[in-house]
Amino acid sequence: MKLLSEALREIRDIDATMPIQVLAIFLEIARNERITIKEIAEKLGISESAASRGVSDLSTWSWVKPR
């Protein structure tokens, strides 16, 4: 739990307003850079459009680079 708390603190320092869903998407991409929108949606139990919006948010914030 301590590691998780430290990681969340680091992320909040970068962007205190990042929604949890976007953070979850970021973590999936960090685990597998070649993951597709469809795979993200399936893993997180969200719609593909929600996954796509999350990835778009991350690329806007320069957290990920679009392919």
C-alpha cells in the first residue's frame, strides 16, 4: 500500500485533476505499449469510446504519444 500511495502522490504532483479512469488507462498502456483501444476497453470494462477519450486525454497531456 505504501508503494501505491507514493505512486499516486507522484501522479497528483504532475496532474492533480487526472480522473481515475484515465489513470487506469495510463497504467494499461505502461504495461503494454502496443495495447489497442479495444483491449484497454475490455480489460477495464469500459466502452471503446471511453477508452479512446482517455487515450486522447493522455496524449493531450503528453503522457502518451499517439501512434
